[in-house]
Amino acid sequence: MAKLLLVDDDSGTLAWMAEALDGAAYDVRTVSSGSAALELLRTWTPDLIVTDFLMPEMDGFAFTRLVQSRERVPVMLVSVVNKPAEAILRGVAGYVRKPVTAAELRAAVARVLGAVEGVAILVVDDDADIRECYRMILEPRFTVLEAENGREALALLAREAVALAIVDVHMPIMNGVELLRAMRDDPRFCTIPVVVQTSDRAAARAPVWTDLHVAQTILKDEFMDWLMTQIDAHLAPAPPREAERAWSSASR
């Protein structure tokens, strides 16, 4: 039986999530703050932490970094904040947007717990050199999967669990817009966060990306810097005072 730790400062949210996941035969414990979670982690190690992003003491990114500086417990965020791509690149194992149903929450937890090979990122671009650049940045922190067009991407998605897709716009056979439409119409792929990166400034500003629920649209010449910034923010050790304060307050 998998052990889950739920963290949320809203007692109502905490109660319904616990009820939803208790019914799925998980061993569920709940706490209402990041510091309480850190204290519990001293004596109990869950298989997954499910936490809100916006909490009074620290946000979900800071909490994830502190947890992983001491423990290797995966963290899944459940939040109204729309930062799924940034969250995945910063080391979060899964991301669910509120409002979320009990069934969606259970499915997301099962998906993260089942990802035994780690977090996978799909890179879809017809330029092999671009794909290689992204692979060099993302590995070994992530499992990197590659496709050179939308059709290949859909076939790969049918076989592999993917936490984030990085998609080019202009590709042969099936372009980025066509791929995104197919993903959003398929219940298996509709919740996967997508970053669209392109050299076409007009395409980057197109309103279609909002309709397709794209997490981020960015120009290729800015994307590399953005990508490395998000990863560096996760890999950098927590500032000593921040880490010391959080863990010492948890021990009181």
C-alpha cells in the first residue's frame, strides 16, 4: 500500500483529498503546513507528497527544494496557479490544476507513483540539432523522449508516460497546432502540460495557444535560457538560512 502525505493549509481541501485517496486504498496522512510536513518527514517517509502551491510559510517550489535537499520523496502539486511546465522543470513529479475532481486526483497520483523510470519530457521538433541541445540540457535530470513531428509524437505518447511536452510549431506531416489539438481531444493526453517554442514571432503570439491550454509560449532564442533557469533553480541547493530555518522550525 503506497503511503501519501497531503499538505494544504485549507482544512476543507485537505479533508476531501484525504477522503478521495483513502478510498483508493492508500495509507494517507495529512498536515496543514510545510513545516509540519518537514517535521513528519523526520520519522515517516511517504511514497509521494501531494501539496498545495500557495501556503503561508513557503510556496510549493520552495517546499519541493527543501524536501529534496534532505529526502528523495517525489512531490506532486495541486494548485490554482498555472505553472505546470515550470513546476516539472523544477523537480516536481506531477502537477494538477484546481479545480480537480476526485477521479482526476486519483488518476494523477497513480500516474506519478507508476512512473518508475522517473519524470519523462517529450521534445517534438523536426530539427535534430535542436533536439540534441534540449537533450543535453535536460539529461540526466529527466528521461528525454524525441519525435520529429506531431504524428511521431502521438505514437510515442500512446506508449510512454510523459510529464511535459516541448513542441515546435512548424513541422512536416503534423505541425504543432495539429498535435496540440489531437492531444487536447484525447483523454489520455489532454492534461499534459505543453511548452510551445518557435522561431516564428507571429506564431508565438497566436491566440490559438490559449484555446489549446498551452502552459508557455516562448521564442526559441529565449527558450534555452528559460529552460536552464528553471532547472538551475531546482538543482541549486537551498540557501543555508532558508533550509536551516525551515528544518529547525520543524524540529521544535
